[in-house]
Amino acid sequence: MGEKILMKGAEAIAEAAIKAGAMAFFGYPITPQNETPEYFSRRMPEVGRIFLQAESEVAAINMIYGAACTGTRVFASSSSPGISLMQEGFSYIANSNVPCVVANVMRGGPGLGDIAPAQGDYFQATKGGGHGDYHTIVIAPHTLQEEVDLVLKAFDLAEKYRIMVVLIVDGLLGQMMEPVEFKETVDVTKFKVPEWATVGQGDREDRIIITSLDLAPEGLEKMNLHLQEKYRKIEEQEVMVEEYRMDDAEYAITAFGTMARISKTTIELARSEGIKVGLIRPITVWPFPSKTIENRANQVKFFFDTELNAGQMIEDVKLALNGARPVYFYGKMGGIVPSAEEVLEEFKKHLGGQHE
Amino acid sequence: MATYQDIVSKPTPLAPGHRMCAGCGIPAIVNSIIAASDKPVIVANATGCLEVTSTIYPFSAWNVPWVHLTFENAAAVAAGIETAYKALKKRGKIKDDVNIIAFGGDGGTYDIGIQALSGALERGHRFLYVVYDNEGYMNTGNQRSGATPFGADTTTVPAGTKSIGKTQWRKNIVEISAAHRIPYAAQAAAHNVVDIYNKAKKALSADGPSFLAVLQPCTTNWKYDTALTMKYSKLAVETNFWPLYEIENGKVHINYKPKERKPIEEFLKGQGRYRHLFKPENRYAIEEFQSLVDEEWERLLKLEESGAKL
């Protein structure tokens, strides 16, 4: 076990990627994640690995694509507008079935927006973002320790399924400091070149081809069916969710990332007033923990979804419930982060005077 | 010819109260360029220091029509404005002539915006593109750019025991622009307001795209005293690190030739980003810097002498 170190989120994620065996980092300046490339620029040469600052996010994601084709562990980070620029690359990477991990330190949007914390990229992250029928695995940590732990998990999932894994954190988790412990350091000397990697034909009978192109519709359909099969498997096996104080809950809050963190305090405040409320916190927002939510439908009176956006994840909560229970919403936009008390106040509006 | 007094006495398109760093030369650059226009001006401004500090919500420091756009598309938006303007003029819906000016930093020009810039220059839109060149991504905290000079310490190419900072020479953005066969491309520096003004005048009278690169020493990330911006701008020119020159219809003309070129050390010393170069083990880098500067200057002189079209 390692010791606890006080670190900034944007730097902790970089160190976690290094400990997880990221051999190359590609990025481009954008606030609030500049500390991530800056950290890599110092550390990667120390460990004999690659840091490369691209000329744009478009270039950075395609460098990721190129490097990932060789079967190397690669990592990129950016923030909302930069992630938007990367979307074409996301789509190509999806249909080319190459693994990589990308972090999105979300800021207020749309457009240039601001550099304050937001969760407005949920739709973009979970529903595609780029063109075509594809998904990335999307992980939303709510503490720095969880962020650090999930980076290694993200690489493992990426390689297991040959898929891109996106870590969505917001500016708050990127800029705050917390003690973190790095539990494991991957021995990169043990890395083997995967069979699918394009590293030359060698003694193989066939050439290795990585592509997202098939001009014959039947061929492209086959590629799509392969992707869909992979996605169904991921939905079955890789959902991560936390249920917090749900055992005796009469109401459920649904939230991810920073809002889940705040909601935990809201729940303590509510319970001190005798209101039995719990939290369902998707850790993977894709695949989404629909079953967990559905399973609580009969137990709770209503669901209360809270996000740093106009209401995005709430659509998935409603789909999971299929009308079985009401779902209320409270959100803030523009980089405003509500306090636990504000969330409680909004939550109580739906109690109909029962707990006044 | 306009004097310094004439230029600074004109109304300023950039109002006082903007939030640029103390000692920043950007306002002087922007004001003297727009002052050179005898027609109404429309400004397209890429994300960067100028945009962030001049439009902090709910305020704006701009006294001229101004549009903010993505980091990489100042030239594209300017091209769109010019196209719409031409169409409206043709249909008689607009009578006045205007000048369209795009402003971008070096990150938004040399790197992420070069595609849009190249496209707009090649298509021949009538607009002026200005890069205020502070030699790095200064708004986001001093990351290296294609404009960052050799040997500079940045947060993404940090200098240390094993590194002198950036090892590449900067791109020659003026020649890249001129290579599009545009009528006017020039290089100016923050301290010489009259030169900036004259170049902007020529650029705005050109029948087609024009390009202006203006050196903008950055007190925050070059790390020097806020009173010294103009001194460093001047030293950049007197050491031949940043020659004042123009390329008019392909022909090079150098506007200022120092009687005695100062050694590059005079420009480097006192700047925090070059402090490490003065360590005995890094002196070789200063020598290399000097020979790069001399080589480029000699090349420029030859281009001018030959009179050949670029």
C-alpha cells in the first residue's frame, strides 16, 4: 500500500495514468485541465515515456488513434470545447476497435462558456457525441481517490473490450485537492503486444488491418453488429453503481460526480430531520445502471435527480423507471455549484408538506 | 505621415477598464491598428488573452462591432463576414465600405487556427488578419506554441537539468502567409506604434487578404517587470530577433536595420523564461540562439537585396 499524498485532481489523474502504465500522453492546452499536460510534460521524460503537445485537439485525438493502433497504453485529456473537437476521432476509434483512455474535465457551456464546473457534456459522452452508432464506456468518479482508482480500471476495460473509455470529471474535481493513495503500479516491462496491433506483418500469414471503413453496406453492417454485440456484453457485465443509504430509503436521489458528492451531504441533512432518503450514484454513466434504479422503483415514493446541467441523465433515469415513479429534477448551469442545503430545499418541495 | 501624437490622440476602439495584465502591450497594438482605418471596422476575435480580458461578462471594452469565436476560426469567421458583406453590398442593402479585421494570438494562429487562416488567404477574402504574438499559450498559463522561440522555458516544455526548454525554432508565420501570394504581409512590434499604424494602413488598403504579425512581450509569462514591455519589444528588434519588415506583392522590404546589432543576450537577460540559459552548462544554447538569429537575418537581407518575388 502506498502513502496518502495531497494532490490536485488534474495532477492526480495524470499520476494515476502513469502508474497504470500509460506509455504516451497527447494533449493541448485548455482550462481547467492544463495541470494534466503540464504534469505529464515533467513526469513522462522521467519514466522514459512520451509526452506530446499537439497543435490542436483534432491532432491530439488522432495521435491517440495512431499510437493506440500499436497496442500501446495511451491517454489524452481535454475539457469540453476540446472534447467537442475530438468527436470525429472518437467515432473513428470506436469503429476501429482500438483501446484508449480520455479524460474530460467538464466546464460550463455551450460554446466557450466558462471554466467553472459543469456536467453539460453528459449527452455528448453517453449518447455518442460523434457520428454513427457507437458508445464509449463513460466513468464518472466523485472523489479524487475514486478518480485515481478508476484510471487503472479504465485501461483494463479499454483493453478487455478494445474500446475507448472516457473519464468525465468536472472542473471542481479537476481543480480541488484531496489526499490520494496510489494502490498499484503496473509493471510496464510485462506488457505484451496484442495480436491485433499493427506492428508489422512479421511471420504472420495475414496482414493486420485496422479500419473503420467498409464501402460494402453488408460489410459495414457486420462491423456495426460486432460493435452492438460488444456493447450488449459491456451493458451486462461492466455496470458500476453505488447505492448509498438506500436500504431503508423512502426517496432516492440520482446524481453523478460532483453532484453525487454534494447529495451525500444533503442526505445526512435530510436524515437528521427524519427524512429517509438515499442515493443511487452511477459510476459508469454508460453503461447506465438501469436495473438498479428499476429495482428500487417499488421501494421509494419518488426519484429526485440533480445535475450540473439542464437535465440530461434524468432521461436515462426515466427510461429505467418507464413511468413507474415520478422523477423530479434540480439542476444548475453555467458553472454554478449548489450547496447541500440548496439541494435539500429543492428536494423538500416535492414532499407535499409531509415532512414540514 | 501620422506621428505618434496623432495616433494616440485618436479615439480608442478598446476602452479603458479592460482586464489585461499590467504592462500588457495588446491594447496599444489593437488601438493603433484600428486607428489606421478610415472606414468602420468589424472585428472577429479568436479565443485568447485579448478576448478573455476585453469581454468579462457582462462588460465589453469594445467600441467597435466585435464578434467572439472559437479558438481556431478567426480567419473563417472573418471570411464569412466578408462574404456576407459583399453579398449585401451587391444587393444594395449596405452602402458603406468597411474594414474587417481578425485578431488571434499565436496559439490560435500558428497552431490550431492555421488551417482556417490558410484557407481564407488562399481564397482571397479582403480582410486583415492580425496575430498578437506573445510566443506561447499565455492565457492558459504559458504552454509552448509554434511561436515559442528556441530555449524558452514553458509549462509543457519545462527547462531543467536535462532540458533547455524548447529545442525547435519558431515557425515563420509571415513568410507562410506571404507564400499564399497575398498582396501584403508584415511584421511589427509592440513598441513601435507608428510602424504598426503605417503597416495597418497599407494592409487595409490592399485589394485582398493582408497579414500582420505583431510581437507582444508578455510580462506574466516571459517573467519580467511590468514596466519593461516596450524595452523588450525594442530589444527584440535591435537584436534582429524580430526584424521589422514587410512583404508587399511578394517583395521583401526591411523597415529598420539596426546600425549595430545587439547581441541576443541583451534580449534574453532579465526574462525569467530564459534564466536557465545563463547557467554555464547552457551557454552553448545562447550561442546557438545567436547563430539562428544571424542566419535568419542574413537570409532576410539577401531576400531584400535580390528583389526576387517570394
